[in-house]
Amino acid sequence: MGKVQPMDPQSILTYSHDWSDWLTGDDTLTTSTWSVDPEGSLAVDLDSNTTTTTTVTLSGPTKGLVYEVINHIVTVAGEACDRMITIRAGNR
């Protein structure tokens, strides 16, 4: 599962993932989508990507809940992969 990131319910936080070590040759990112499980109060406010990096801004988690935030990417070469951020909402 990896490291759990704490997030205060009043926070607006941005997370990024650099995919350059995962990409092979001259391959680059074409699409990046973000999803949250469970759906509900944690909002994806903004998301963007470059040819090697994905970024998401999150807000509004419910205190006491744990969220899995999943980034799904597709590359020019047709490769696809997911990375997950685990968020635990509570007072920091």
C-alpha cells in the first residue's frame, strides 16, 4: 500500500508523480486520469500532466476516512499503468 498521507479536512493539497523512471525510450504520457475510492467527499479539484509528470489537487476529505487516490496513465506507445496515493483524513 505504501506510505499513508495524512490530510486535514480543511486542507487543499497537491500531489505529483514523476513517471520518467517508469517510461522507456522516448515514450511519453498522453493521458492521465484520477479517481477516488470511496467516492464522495474527497474532491479532485485540479489535475494536469506533462509528458513525464502527473499532478492532482485534492480537498474536502471527511475526518476518519481513508481514501485511495488512483492515477491511471496511458503513453504514446500504448502502455498503461496505475499508481495509488493513500490519504487518511484527520486533524494534523
